[in-house]
Amino acid sequence: MQEKYIPQTVERDAQAHWTAIDAWRALENDPRFPKGKYYACSMLPYPSGKLHMGHVRNYTINDMMARHLRMNGWNVLMPMGWDAFGLPAENAAMANGVAPAAWTWSNIAHMKAQMQSMGLAIDWSREVATCSPEYYRWNQWLFLRMLERGIAYLRTGSVNWDPIDQTVLANEQVIDGRGWRSGALVEKREIPMYYLGISKYADELIDGLDGLGWPDRVKTMQQNWIGRSEGVRFAFPHRLRGEDGNLVGDGRLYVFTTRADTIMGVTFVAVAPEHPVAALAATGRPDIAEFIERCRAGGVAEAEVATREKEGVPTGLFVDHPLTGEPVPVWIGNYVLMSYGDGAVMGVPAHDERDFAFARVYGLPIKQVIAPAQAALAFSTEAWADWYGEKTNGVCVHSGELDGLGYQAAVDRVVERLSAQGLGEKRTTLRLRDWGVSRQRYWGTPIPIIHCDACGAVPVPDEQLPVVLPDDLVPDGSGNPLAKDERFWRTTCPRCHAPARRETDTMDTFVDSSWYFMRYCSPDATHAMVDSRNDYWMPMDQYIGGIEHAVLHLLYARFWTRVMRDIGLVRFDEPFSNLLTQGMVLNDTFYREDDSGRRTWFNPDDVEVAHDDKGRPTGAVLKSDHAAVSLGGIEKMSKSKNNGIDPKAQIEQYGADTARLFTMFASPPEQTLEWSGSGVEGAQRFLRRLWNFAYGRHEAIAIRLRDRASEGIGASALTVPEADGLSESLRDARRDVHTHLRQADFDYSRRQYNTVVSAAMKVLNTLESLGATSTSGQGSATESSILAVSTEGLSILLRLLAPVVPHITHALWVECGYADTGGDLINAAWPQVDEAALTRSQISLVLQINGKVRGSVSVAADADRSAIEAAALASEAFHRAAPGQMPKKIIIVAGRLVNVVV
């Protein structure tokens, strides 16, 4: 065994061993694992070419879980793949003049090597890349099945159109309403797009959350995104006619509200810029037409619309209040979306914060119609008050026949009145809208549709799948390269065989990530998306990923799974039984600011920080020029703040085990982790201590194990046979080891990995306190007992640590001889707590005289009252504190203290 711990050598040898024995290949129904299957999976990364510390933390959490479960008898699957389609590859292609395919595959190879250097227990035989035709063929196949069942359909949708580049832009390519490359004002355009009917599954998607072992925060986010609302849909009658002389919308302007009790407080109606009433209002009104055109500029993302400054313009048109018949003015609002509901909202400024702000800007009436049941707050048109919006804390006022009614009674009365006029009814609505999957981009799954002048849109026959994406195109920013590539779009109609054109839109990349985890289960299936192996592994037992994927990815995956179920491909409803959302990795930030206010950020590795005597930072300078930089605080590691830490550099300097140990010890998995260079160095110091302890005893331990093996006792029976004859200090040491083992078992079960590491550190402290033994293993009886406890303790410690630092524990398991008698560490049985070791033969009680602590007294653990009293009165501490005095009373607190009153 080498004397010094050299992580590069240790890790290279361990990884070579695991590769040689194909250690991580998971087999269905593997008889080696009696507890059955456990599928633990991290969200697949985008192949950007470089791992970051978030990846390291995520995958180490997964790896620690997988290794621990495997040692406890579970058949664990831990696969990996690549979310390889998407806009970043196109942007890189434009920047570097290289095809996205070449860039992507090169990055995959590089990142795979980085992952392998971490020693992750990944079954690479199941690797999936979503840009592979063997994978996206099944995206196309399932899309066609959805099309047959009406789940997929074609309709017009809004996109961001760059009039200079003549291309559709993704939302993130629109900056302040302008195209990221051309700087042109972006327009909204309506074009034909394919949608998936996720809204048909909305109720099931909400109800299915109840049985999932997910964080409550994530469940709430999904519930809010789906947004199932109970309310009333009703119409404002009107007499507005279009150029054809017909009533617009048959003379009814529909809205939906969850607050029908406030209907008497309506002072305006706002419609979307695309609403037919808005188009009518623009006729002959250049100011309105200009406003509508301005609203067409900018992104179509809902988040952008929600945060946009609220603007509106009066149309001069009016509709009738459905209950009073009074005229209500119609406005056009830039915050109203045509794609949501009926593209119109009723404005009740007194009882809706958004309407209140809009009314204040434009001087619209604000009419109070709800008052607190116990009036304690005067109504004000100057400032918004939260209670104005409460359903349960008010009654109707200034509302005629509704006065005095609470929320539900008022809603019921309103519905009754509206229904009698045929103008409204109760309705359940959804915030969720169907999933638009058409993307006017190149690097994605081609939509398998052929356009024929005679036959229309024709699905590509199954036998012609996959429609293969050309992999040699280089985008230049001026439109979709597929539309310019005749090799791709020129084809013949499958029905009439006339010349035809392929669809050049590709699928949203969320399609790729909606089922990859099932393809892991049967990656080489050629005749189906999934096969019977999927029935064995799915549903997934534990999914791990960032909270940023809480809504769209997880929601789309749940939807996609249900579609596969309804088609008969799977037998379950939910794909992920449990979810762990790991916290972000944080680091210090440093910057300089120029005269214009622009900040330049510097990487922490390039900065030297000064600290006060309490360790608090007092200033910093850049190492290259020794000039001051400003402290920017602690932020999430990001490229924009230049505060990332390169995992490759950390592994090369300290080793993968050190990086793994630090990320697991520094914080619980769900909480944020603050990067610390001193913490990394501390992690390596611990590993060196572990190596040095094992080095000092490895020969003696190996001899002891060989001797025991010759007696028919293998390394699986590592309890100490001489336990009854151990000294008190050695019994205490064994008790400590097994106590920490019990705590670690509990912490493993609740994924509290930072305290698992803490328990292991305490075990090493205990073992180091035992003292040295003869290297030959032939020392005195005392040395033999120390060796017995050390042998058992180290075997427990190595197994405790194996999931988090697998390389060094593998090496020490081999070098100390455990592998010779007990086999490979990755297959070793998990250590069991020896309950007998936890019992104490003697306990120490605090000794008090008249309530003051005077010392302690040692008694047998099972001593009765009389024995404890006798020991206290016979103690030197009692005679020293109360010489010659007789006790009046003796008070005993079991297991804690004895108080002698004199």
C-alpha cells in the first residue's frame, strides 16, 4: 500500500476496475438483489460542453443514493443521457461556423468523459441522445398517434417575427421588444402551428398530484400553472356591427370571472388587441390602429405580458351591463391575452389590484361593492387594500338586491339572474393552455407532415419514419435552414404521389425530455418506443433535478406519460413517484464598475480577499494588477456573474472524492450550498486522515482477516468476538462507532447526506483515539483487542463512506484485505448495528450535595436505588464535601444524577 494518498492514482485504478467488471450494468430481475428494483435518475443535461458544480452536486446526490441502495440489496438503475436538441446549438453554430450536430456530439463526448472522471455509477449501456434518429423517431411516431386521436391538432398561433431576418424568434431572442441580431422591432404574427391537447388532461394532472412524494412547493406550482378555477362565464350584450352589417360575436362580449359577486362594480371592459371588437374600433381610428400595432411588437411569452407595463386605449364603444343595462365603456388593454379565455376581462377596480392600477392611470371610476363584514377599514380610491379582494371576508354593498350577501350567496344570485336571461352560467376554466409544439427552428425533431396541394397536410407513413434531420446545415440567422434545403423539403405525397413539400417546423425540445427516462429502460428497442423492460423499471422511484423544472418539464412529462398510457404503451399514470429538488450552488462575486455603470465581473479564483480577525471579508484585489475590486455578495454560480468553479480543475487538483465529499458535507441536498475553498481543503484533509489511519493498520488488519478466514469466518462477520472481554474504553469506542452507524442509517433513509458525512467523521475520530497496534498483528492482548475494534470499525467506516467517496474506500477496502475475504466493496453488505454494543455496563451519574454539583459517581447500568445510594454515600466526593454528615434525603433522577441532601 502506498504511504501517501494520491487521489489521481487511486481514482484511476478504481474506475479501471469498475469498467473491467462492467460494475454498473443494470439487469432486470437480477437475482443478486433480493429487494427488487429501484430506479433513481437525475434530469439529463444539455450538452453545453462543460459540467458545472450544479451538475456535480446533482449527480453526486444521485450516485450516493444509488450506491447506498445497492449495498442494501436493491437492484438500482442509474442511467444518463443528453437533452441534445435546442437553440443553444444553433447559436453556437452561427458563432463558430460549425454545424449544430458536430458541436453537439463533440460536447457530448467531452461531458461524458467529465462525468466518468467523477466515478459515477452510471449504466452507460443505456445512454440516450435526443438528437439521435433512433430516439426522435419515436417522438414522430407518438405525434402521429396523437394526431389520429385528436390530441394533436393544427391551428393558428402567435409567434415573434423578425421582419429584417425574416425569421421566427424564440422568446429569449426578443430583447426589449427587438430581435437579438437585427435590432428590429419584433412583430406578433399568426401562423399555423401544431398543438397538443394537454388541457384535456388538466383535471387528472391536478388530482394526480395528491399521491406523489414531491415537495409541496412543486405541487403548488403545478396546481397554479394549471389554474383550475370555478367561476362564471357571462356576456355583456351589445349592438356593435362590423363592416358586413352583422353583430360582432352575435352581439355578446363574453368574459370569465371568479368574482361574480363584484359584478355591480364593473366600470369598464378590456379586450385583447387581437379581439374582433378591437379591430372594429380601429376602423377609421389611426390612434387605435397604431396602439394595436404597438401591442403586436414584443414577445408573446406569458411571463413578459404579465410583467409588461399596463397600457390601454379607449375605443369609444360601449357594451351593456347584463344586470343593470347601463352602458360600460370598452378599452383595449395590452395585458389582455386573446389566447386566454374569451380575450376580454371585466374591470372591477375596487376589488382587483390590476384593475385598480389601470383605473388609476386612466382616471376610470372605482366603485366599491364589497365591504368587510366587520367594518374596520375605510374604503379609499387612493391606495389598494388587500381586503378588497377577499372572498370570505366581506358582504356586498351598493349592489341593489345583492346587498348584505356573502360571497357564495351573491354568486348564486348572480348566476340565477344571468341564466334567466341566457347570458351566463357557472363554468370551470383553466389557466393551462394546450401545448404549442411547432418551432420554426432547425435543430429539433422534424414534424412528420407532408404538404400536398391536392391532399393537404398528410402524415408521414410509419414505415417512412424517422424523418431524418440533415446534420450538416449551418444556420445563419436568416430563417430556418430546412426551408432552404431542397434535399429535405422536396418529396412526394404518400397518398397521390404528386410532388409535395415536407413540413419544416420542428418540435419543441420539451417533447424530447418528456419521455427519455422511459427510453433508458429499453434503449435498444427497435419496434416500439418502450418494451416490457419499461414495465419492470417504471414508474421511477426517485427523480432528482432543479426547482426550475418544477412546472413545464415535469408537467409535460406527466401529460406525455398519460398519452402513452391511453395508447396502451404503459400501465401507470405517474412517471415519478418521488422528487428531490437540489439546492443551488452559491459563490462569492467580485466586480468593477465603470463610469457608465457597466460592471465587469471577476472569477473568485482571480481575486485575493482580505479578512478581519473574525474571518469577515474587508476588501479584495485582483491578483493580476493588485487593484481593488468590489464585493458583490454571494450569488448563484453563473456565467453572467463569472463566479463559477470549474469541476475539472477541482478534480485535477484535489480528486473527485474531495469534490464529492465537500458537496455532500457542506449542506443538505435540498438547501443551497455555499462554495468554500477552505471547505474543499478541509474535505481533502479528512481523506488524508482516513488514508493515514488505514495505512498505519492495513498489514495488521489484513493478517487478522486472513486468520479469521482460516477459521471459517469471513469479512461479512466483522463483529468483535472478544467484546465481552474488552476494556471499558474499548467498549466505549465500539459503542460510539455503532451509535454513529445508527445515526447514519437514519440520515441515509431521509437523504440527509451532510449528517451522514458528519457521522463518518466522528467514527474516524473514535478510531484514531484507539492508539496503534503491532503491524504484525501479533501484539499483546490489549493490542489484539484494539486491532479487533479497529478492524470492525474501519470496515463500518469504509462502507458508510463508500457511497460518497467511492474511490478511496474501494482502494482501502482492497489494501486492508477486506476484499480478499468479503469481495468487492460495491457488493459488500451494508453494516448492521450491533445492539449489544450500544448497551452500557457502567453509567456515570452527576453527584450533587444539597443541589450543587460536587462530582460524579459510577454505577452499574442496571443498579437499583439502594446500590446507587450506597455508591453516592461511599464516594470520595461526598466525604470531601460533607465530612461526617448524615443524609436527610437522597433524590435520584434515573440515568442522570443523584442529589444527597444533608
